[in-house]
Amino acid sequence: MMNPRAGAKAGRRQAKGAGAPGAPAMPETALLKAAYRQMLLTRRMDEKMMILLKQGKSFFHIGASGHEAVQIAAASALRPGGDWAYPYYRDLAFCIGLGMTPEEVFLSFLGKAEDPMSGARQMPSHYSMPHLRIVSQSSPTGTQYLQAVGCALGSKLEGTDEVTYVSSGEGTTSQGDFHEALNWASREKLPVLFCIQDNKYAISVHISQQTTTTVHDLCAGYVNLRRYQVDGTDFAASYDIMREAVAGCRRGEGPAVVVADVVRLLPHSSSDNQAKYRSREDLEAQKARDPIPRLESLLLAAGGVSAEDAEALRDEIRRTVDAAADHAAGRPDPDPATATSGVWRDDVYLPPPGASLTPAAKGEPIVLVDAINHALVEEMARNPRIVVYGEDVEDHKGGVFTATTGLSVRFGRERVFNSPLAESSIIGTAVGLASRGFRPVVEIQFGDYIWPAMNQIRNELATMRYRSANGWSSPVVVRVPVGGYIHGGLCHSQNIEATFAHFPGLYIVYPSNAADAKGLLKSAIRGEDPVLFLEHKGLYRQIYASSPEPDDSFLLPFGRARVAREGSDVTVVTYGALVKRSLDAAAKMQARGVSVEVLDLRTIIPWDREAVLESVAKTGRVLIAHEDVLTAGFGAEVAAVIAREAFEALDAPPMRIGGGDSPVPYSPPLEAAVLPQESDILRGLEELASY
Ligand SMILES: Cc1ncc(C[n+]2csc(CCOP(=O)(O)OP(=O)(O)O)c2C)c(N)n1
């Protein structure tokens, strides 16, 4: 154990030195006493929560015990409600230090309706507090880093001196997102404070199984990254380091990583028993480094508190914690009727003001890729909070498909910039930017390469609003070129809508022509929730997908299908590249005396059930056609709804046509055998018409 006085000296030295501008100037003893109180409060809350858990009043606890000193030190060095925070589940003391109250913590722990973190949607210890700028945390280890980087990028763009705190345990530094975040933050010298709380264990896995070195050494090589190591059980030493690290961030010196050597005094969580994998001696040694007695003896020695004061404080804290828990226990449980509310802002997509199905005026014909470009130009000119980034989007490349051509020249490289070649970074930073009011419109270069960002999309982007009970939102538009028929082989031909349609909280748009693309992209950008905006590569420059350009006020509502062709005998429900193939097949059927109606869904989430059911009620026969893999494709959803809702109107079973249950091969004859052709649609229509 280190000499507590050594830490006190370090604290004094720092108090005279370069402090964090704007941090409250507190007499040293008062600061130590405040820290001591917050540490005791956190510890008692851990104890109380474990009692309540044993009483069956909650289902999960994950403790901060042993980590309190460095957490309170970090909170003390920051400006509550001014700086930004991405704490992790073990950061109870940090959150208390920033100003979260015990009542709020127990409302969450007991899953009450008034839980301010998540409305009792998330498990306990997933902190969120908008007025303290504690951004909602989800559960995957490591997703928080890139969001913190995006948030810090927002501070830089706004020209403020705010600092963004992000934390995790040492095990989580094995995640790729950690290194992506260090890379981006150090490259742009962003004001991010990475606080790595090294308790040596990730559940049962020792750090020696994570890395051959220390986390501190692991971070070497990132230029502009200031690295610190500290005994995180020593409050005074930790505060000293935290103040220095924060002050550097504020001065524009770039990010800092503080690796704090701490102890985990409790098992990983209430579901764990650490005696199964740690020796008695190891556990005893941990107890000897408990940060609370350590600070207590420092205060006693410095005359800051007497033994009687300490005892009285413990009593007061016990009463405070009991009262907070009792208060929370008496509050109502959530109403089950609210269980699915707040997935999207309005539960049902509302068109932005002024949205209409027809443009007020039309101009010269444009192709789809230019429609995308023009929508971006118009919206960026209108809203300075829009930022556009992705791989190769800057001029003079302007995107590999040229969708972003001219944007960086016109709007500057602060608003339009190349990202590193890292999809998780693109989405993660966008989530961070969006949470503080920016409107990121990001590009994933190919749908085939969206998968590294899957975790950020599924667990973070799509759930932000729901999991924070409307406390935070993620209005990010993710533009993604998709689709085949371009001899792109397995990894330049994929369709992805069915996979993502399964993620509540994410809109999915899939236009088939230039006018729709422009009107839908403008609506997507003005919306309040995340949108996956799918652009078919094969349609980008097709003349048949071009349209007279709608005027700049044209905003197309989501969830409104387009009747691409009217008919009375068979309905085709389709979207994307199969709209044209369906229309061609329909024209051939007309020559045979069969009248085919073609509906272009335009948006997948939400999809226009009413239009589909209305058409099927008229025709009694329906073919659902999409390019994506047939099995579990989106057509299965449409068919199931038709079978249930329009059963009595049907004269034939709903039919589906989709891509083969195979990756898309490169060679044209092989590709044609896998992707649906006009002839496949024709055969389906013939079969349905004669059923
Ligand atoms: C991506 C992901 N994988 C696995 C888990 C399950 N899990 C939760 S916490 C944890 C260990 C984290 O250890 P560490 O980062 O060292 O932090 P500590 O809990 O020790 O403070 C694991 C494996 C998860 N939540 N997310």
C-alpha cells in the first residue's frame, strides 16, 4: 500500500499548478471531505442494492466498490452539465460525483416508472441523465468510446472547450472500437478523456489473457495521446492526474488516457461468484487496497475529520440511502401499456411539415445519384448542423459513386470530410454527434461492408431513444449503396434491408427512382430518428430511373407506396431494382390480357400496409418481388400480413420471388441465375393469373 501522504502532496502540488479552468476552486480539505462523503455514499448504495437484490426487489447489481476514488476524482475534475460523459456500468461513484442523486439511482435499480435513466427499460447501472450530459449507455462493452469521440468532435466543431469523459474496464480495451476511437481522437486532437479502470479482471478473465502488456503500453503509438498511470485507489493522486489530464484536453492538447489501477471488491456482478476463480489471498489483498479507509486515514491525519465525525457521517449516509431506497420503492411500477412506446419519436412516422406526394414544380431530368447529391446540397444549405462524412466522400473524389461530389468544396471540410476506413467509427461517432444536436448524414461505401458497424447500428443507433425513455435521440441518416446486377460478386452486390428491418427504431428507405430518392432523403434528414437510406448502385445512372427534378420543397412522407402501374387482375408488391423489371413484366402480361398493378413500397420501415391490402382486395392475387435472398426476405413479412389480413379477398396463395438462397456470384450467367430477372417475375405472374 502506498503512503497516503504521498498522494496528498501530489494533490497539493497540482492545486497550485495548471488547474482545469472553470473547475470550482475548492479548499483542499473541503474537496477531500466531499470526495470522502461521495465515496461512502456510493459504497453504502452498493451494499443497500445487494440487500434489496437478496430480497427479490431487483434482478441485477453491478458494483462500484473499489473503483470509487478514481471515479470521484474524475467527476471532481470535470464541469457537471458542461462537459460530456460516457460512463460505463461500474461508474456509480462517477455519476454521483457529477450530481446524480441516490433517489434517481434507486428508481432505476428498482425498475420504477420514474426511472430517469431509461424508464425501466434497461437493466440497472445503465446511466443516462440529459441535464448532466451523461449520455445513455447501452450494454455492449466498448461502444461508448466512438460515441465519445463523436461528441468531442462536436465540441471541436462548435469551438467550445468542453471535455468528453469515457470510461471502461481494462478488458474492454481489447475491443476494436477502443483502438478506432484512440486513432480518431488522436488524429484530430479531440478533447476526450479515456478513463480505463484496471481491476485486472473482465468477469473471470485476467488481464494477462487480454494483452501481453499493460493498457498504458497498449496505447503507445497513438500520437497526440497523453498517457497517465495512477493508483486509482488513491483519491488525491487520482485527482491530481485527472486535473492535469482534463486541463490538457481543455487547452486543446488532444486526448488523454488515464489507466487507473483499482480493485474489484465485489464479484463482477450479482450473477458472478469470484471465489470460483480467484484465490483467497488475492481477494484479501484487494481488501487491503480499499480506497475508503485510505482516504479516511488521510483525512484523520490531516485533521479534516475526527473519528466521531466519520461515524456520524456514516450514520447520516445510511439514513440518506435508506430514505432514497424507500422513496423509490414507494413509486409506481411502469404501465405495461407503455412497453413499446418511444421506439420512434411519434411511434408512427409523421411526415415532416410540408411533405406531399407530388412536387409543386419539376425541373430538368436527373439521374438517381444526382438526386441524392442535390438533396444533400439543399438540406446542407438549409441546416448548418448537418455534417456529411464517410470513406472517400471529400472532393475531388466526391464518393466512389460521386453522390457527394462538390459538397466539401461548397460547404468546407469541417462539414464534409473523409472518415478513416472504419465503419464502426463512422456510425459510432455519428451517434455521438447526433446526441448533441448535430445531424450527421454518413455514407457507408457499400452495403456489403456495413457489417463492422452492426453493433453500433443494432445496439446503439437504433435503441437510443427507447433505451433512454426519450432522453436522447439519434437522428442519423446512413446512406448505403446496395444491390446487384453490376457483376459485383459476393461482396459488392448484397441487399441488406431484411436484416435491418428486424431492428426496431430504425427507418429503412429504398427508392427506385430519382424523384423519390430526392424527396425521401430530404425527409430522412429532417426526421428525428435514424434512417437507413438504401441506394441501389445499379439504378444510380439508369435513364429509366431518372425523373424531372422535384423542387426543393418536395419532401416525400415515409410509409406511402407509389402505384407505379394501375391494374386489376394481379398485384406486384416490390421496390428498388425490381420495380422496373416488374413494370416490364406487367407490360408483357397486358399484351396477354392480364392487367397487373405494380406497387413500389419506397420505404420498408414503415411499409404501406394499407396500400398493399387495398390493392390485393381489388386484384385477389399478389406477387411480392425483391432482389434480396428469398428466405426470411422482407417479402415473407408482406406475405404473412396479406395472408392474415386479406385472406378472404385472395383467389390464389400469395407468391414470393427473391434472390436465390446463395451469395451473388460474379460471372454474368451465374449472377443472372441467382438474382431475380424479369422472366422470373413473368413466370410468377403467369402462374398467379392462371391459378
Ligand atoms: C460486446 C460485449 N461482450 C461481452 C459482454 C459481457 N460482459 C459484460 S461486462 C464484461 C467484462 C468487462 O470487463 P472490463 O472491461 O475489464 O470491466 P470490469 O467489468 O472489470 O469493470 C463482459 C465480458 C458485453 N456486455 N458486451
